[in-house]
Amino acid sequence: MTVTVRAGEALPPLRIPITRTLIVSGALASRDYQDVHHDAEAAREKGSPDIFMNILTTNGLVGRYITDHFGPRSRLRKVAIRLGAPNYPGDEMVLTGEVTSVVDGTAEVAVLGKNTIGRHVTGTVTVELPTGSPPGQGSPPGPGSPTGDVR
């Protein structure tokens, strides 16, 4: 199954509720123990109105957005993002994207994530598009696939 992608194609938006649980669990999962990502009092002492999302969680959400769209067999080759307005609990981030180029089975996607304050994240993702038929339909399974040999 080959994915057909064209430059100028818009990806559907992804709405992500920004909860305390998402912020704290993302920080813990990425081993970012900075107090501003889990301790509201410490965040306020440092000038923030509340805890806020770390860049590694944002990076993971951008990656999820791209692989959700292009499928589990797509491969992220490069994720280059820049943070802007913080993601605070109780807000919502809406990710949008547009394919800017497609060359030799690789797409480049401009990504934007906005919240009620403004632009939380901007960046570019390079993704290798899936080609061939899925495992079980003509192509041999690879290592780590459900039917692949993982010794």
C-alpha cells in the first residue's frame, strides 16, 4: 500500500486538550524533572501563572500528529520545532499541517500548533512515506513486527 501525497495538501487538524495530567506525565516520561512542569507553586515563584508543557512532550505530540496521518509504517526522519506561547492546563492546542514538498518517497510537512495565547509550536517534519504492501500481504515481516522474528 503506497501513500499518495502532494505538495499543498493540508492535514486535518488535531485538537489536544492540555491537562495537568498530560503536562506532568509528559515531563516524567521524558525525564524532565524541572519543577515548572509539575509544581504550580514553583512555577508561579518563577513568574509563570501555572505549570507548562515541556518541549519533549510537544515534540512527541507533533510526531504523533504526523504518524497518525501517514500511518504506522511511516518513519519520522527529522523533527525541527520551535516553541512559542506556553501550553498551560485547561487550554487546548490545535495542530495543523501542510505538505510543502514530496521527493523520492519523503514528504516535508510544515506544522503549526496554536493555543488560546498564540502559536505554541512551529516547525517542519520530514517523513518517509510507507511503500509496498503491508506485512501479511506480500512483503516479509520486519524485525519487531507482530509476525517477525525477534531473537
